[in-house]
Amino acid sequence: MSEPLVHVTERALWDAARETGAYEMSTRGRTLQEEGFIHCSLRHQLPGVASFLYGSYAGPDELVVLVIDEDRLGVPVRYEAGEPGGEEFPHIYGPIPVAAVIDVEVWEADRSGERAQADGA
């Protein structure tokens, strides 16, 4: 197995995906259908991404990190930069089957939203 992909999301969205069998949110507030792919990260990219998207999140649901086995996806994954020469991030071009999520971790951001940690859940 290659390095797992990770995706931060709200617990309720993951719970809904478990009911339907596939996760289809691209990023905060945008679906796979709207964006064309699901934004993901590698583990070392996650703190910056979570800070950018959620800051010091105080929403109704806890945040979770989906740990995804790329080999179980069955859809293309492309590593792409947001701008020429920029850092590349994994993008999943299709829904994430629930069976491809090998772990779900609770995400805890500090008060500044600049640094966070994941705890196994």
C-alpha cells in the first residue's frame, strides 16, 4: 500500500456517506459534482489544509480525518498543483467508497487554528 491519502471533513458528512456507501464531498461546502474531484492531502500536508479550510472551527459537528487507501478507490487519483510550480496535492476523480476508508481520526485544532493534531477514533 502506498502512503494513505487523508481528507478532513465534518462527522455528519462521513456518517451520511456510511449510509449511502460512498463519500462525495470535495471540500468544505463543495460537492464532488460541483468541483469535479475530491480534494485530499498527504499526512504532512494536512495541518496546513485543515487550518486553511476550518481554522478554529466551531461548527456543530466534530471534524474527522478520513484515512484513505488509494488502492481501494477504483477511480483515478492525480497529484496536481493549484498553480504552476506549486505544491501538488492528491485529487480523487470520483466518489470514495466507504470500504476505501481504512481509519477515521478525530481532528482537534488549537485555538489559533494554525496547528492541529489527529487522535485515533
